[in-house]
Amino acid sequence: MASIIILSIIAIIFLSWIIGIYNNLIAKKNQVENTFSSIDVYLKNRFDLIPNLVAVAKQAVKSETKFIEKAISLRNQVSNPDLSMDDKIHLDNQASQLFTRFFALSESYPQMQSISLFKEIQSNLAEIEDRISAARRAFNSAITQYNNAVEMFPSNIIALLIGFKVKEWFEASEGERQNVNVDNLFEAE
Amino acid sequence: MNNNDKLYNLYLQLEPTIAELEEARKSALIVPVLLGAVVCLLFTYNLLSWILKGTSHFSIFTLIFWLPLFSLLAFVIFQLVFTICYYFSSPKEKYEKAFKETIISSLIENLLIDSPQYFPEEFLDFFTIKNSCIWKEFNNYSRSKSNYRFDRGIYWLKDHNGVRSGLTPHIYYDGSDLISGKNFKCSQLHISPGSGLSNYTFKSLFIIIDLPKNTNTAFGTSNNISDNKILLDNPEFNELFPVYAEDITEAFYILPSNLLERMVNFVHKTGRKFDFSVVDDKFYIAIPIPWGDGERQLLEPPLFKSLFDYSIYEEYLADLDLILGIVEDLKLA
């Protein structure tokens, strides 16, 4: 009888330990998803600025037809509700380049800077860029904790059993890492 | 011109004022020293007479036997009388007030960027500190100001008739040296939560900085704000500061990587670990300051040192650098 009680206690302790590891893994996975959804929100905020950018460009730099066409095309693409996260990240990289080109143009065409919408885009974009950067850091931090849990013993055994795999970091695109040559933007396309 | 040169020029300008304050310092010391010496002499004389009365053979050995005890007693009595007389004497209060209003004010106005205002006898409001959520000792206290009465450094919880009751919890809350800048405020605080709570007592340099970012989040080093401990992307920072937050992304937004690095550097530079919190658009920092016997107090006038000793002004400059350096270091203002 005593041995049954001891075995039951050991089983309960072991089970609690397993449940603890499992819950920890789930919490980390949810943290990754939450932080990823934040990035999504801020990417959408940045996409929302594209119509304003098109309006300013149409008003001030009509001669830059290639730029305006590119901006309109991007605006149409991001308005598609069925975009996957990969599509969004790809479009976000293009949006980054578009805004870089936009501000470069504003130096060549100073009349752009006098349009009130331009200042609005400038201030909103600065905050959104900060928030995207923070969300990326939060996501990568969550990913690090999640990946550590998935790879380290003993939680890696539970992770293997429930099918959790190592996730990729959110890295800045190659285009964002390089110093952008604004004159060549869109030229290759 | 760097701050050290500015300090030297200011010292030269303030010399006439320093001479007056030096006189005030000496007069603040005279009465307590004399009174201490007289009481000490009377006491030892009486004690000696009493001992000699009971001793049939006075010898040099008797004196040598009692000398260490006499010296110790005399020292203790002198200290006691001196401290009582000094702390309750009006020349001391006048000297301290005049020193802060002239010397410290001049240092702050002339050496600090944007010339913040200095109020020697004022301090940050208790309810502002409570809003920081840094100390869970205040959780049991009402958030409403109408439930309190501030009287002689103590917040008393009012009863039904608006009269304080000895049994209700109270908080001893005192402070000094309020500095009010363009977008920050700081002061020294001395807080002891009252009966029914822990006997936690702390003296702290408390700084409130207006955040330059729009946010309505809450996070900080106290699990009073949230149970969710988060890890930021700086391992050294994570070792020094546990951060609790519900919204991890907002915490990363308010604390960019370079700010984390500056906070770590601040701890390394000063050896002072601090608590912080962000609530809505305010960044709160509480740095514990030493206040035990023998510890030099921040911005307090010297007592046993001549005011012509230039090193004391360098120490004040270091104090101010510590306070304003935090705001500058954190680049929040």
C-alpha cells in the first residue's frame, strides 16, 4: 500500500512537471504569435500611408511618372485582403524603398515639403518606423526564448512530442540593410 | 567653457556670500559645542567626585583604571547634547536655508542646461509617486487625495468625520530639494509606510521625466504593475533590471536598444541600481540614496568643513551631475 502511495506521489510530481513544461512552451508560442501580430498591425499602418504618398506625388512631382506608377501599383497590391504574411513582408520591403525614394524626391522637389500632407506622412512614418523596429525586437526576443525552450533539454522532448519547431527570426531585408542608392531605386524593375 | 571652469568662476563670484554663510555656520556650531562641552565637563566632574568619595586611597592607578570609561562617557554625552542642541537650534535652520537658497540655487541655475528651477523645501507629491506603481507598499492606500490629510510630514487617512485616527494607516512622507526642469522634475524623498504595513523605510532620489513618445502603457521593475516578466534584448540589462509588462511590444518601443545600454552604463558608472517604471506618458526613476550615519547627504550644507573648502563645491557638482546626468544619459528629455 505504502509503495502505491509513494508511486502515486512520484507520478503526480512528474505529471505536474510535464504540465509545467508544456504550459511554458505554449506561453512562449503565444508570445511569439502576439508579437508577430503587433508587427502586422504596424506594417498595415505603414501601408495606410501609401495613398497619402500617392496624393502628394501626384500634386508635386507629376514628371516622376515611374515613381507614381510604382506607388499606385503598390497601393493596389496592399489593399488585397488575402495577403499572406510572407506577401506582406515582401510588400513592406517595397514600401520601405518607396518611402526612401519619396523623401529623396522631396529634396529634388522642395515644393513637396510645403504640402501639409507631406509633413503628416513624415511625422507618422517616423513613429511607425520606431514601432515596427520595436515590434521586430520584441518578436525576435520572443523567438529567442521560444527557440531556447524548443532546443534545450528537457523541454525539447515535450516540444518534439507536440510538434513545436524552431522558428525563423524576423530580419531586416537585404535592401534595408544596405545604404540605398535612391537614384537606382525601381530602375532595375 | 566646461562645467569645472564655470564652477570655479561661480565660486569666485559667490565668495562674499560664502563668507557670510561661513559666519552663519560657525554661529550655528558655537552654542551646541559650548553647551555640549559644559554638560560633559559637569557630568564627568560629578561622576569623578562620586567615585572618589567611595575610594579611600586615590592613586594614579585609580585614574588610569577609570580613564577609558570616562572618555567614552564624556564623548557620548558631548555627542548627545551637541546633536540635540544643533538639530533644534534656529541658527542651524537659518544657515541651511540660506545655504540652499543662495549656493545650491546658484549652482543649479548657472551650471545646468536650461536653468531648471530649484525649491529647497518642496518635494514631489505623494500621489504622483503612488501613480508610479514602483512601491507596492502604497497599494493599500486610497488613490483619492480627499481621503488624506497632510500634516507635519505625515499623510493621515481621514475617518468619517475627517479627523485622523491613531489606528488608521499613515505614511510618513517627507522630502526636499525639488528641481523642476523643462520636462522633468526630481526631489529627495523619505518615506515610511505606517502601521499595519511593513516597516519598509526608504530614502530616495525620485525623478519624473515626460516621455517624448506617445504611449498609454505601464511597465517597470516592480511586479506591482504586472506578473508577466519579460526579457529585453540586452542580457546585461536583464540581469540588472527585472521588467514586468503586459504589453511587451510597448516596452520595447519605450526602451530602445541604446537606452538599455545607457541604463546599464549608468549602473556601472555610479554603482547605484535603481527602480523604474513607465506609466502613461511618464518615466519614473527611484534611486536609493544612502542616509545612514556618516554618509554624505545629497545637496546638504557642510557642518564641520569650512565653506571656503573648494572640494565641497566639486561634490555638489558631482551630485547635480548624478541627478541631471540621468535625464541626459537616458536622453529622455
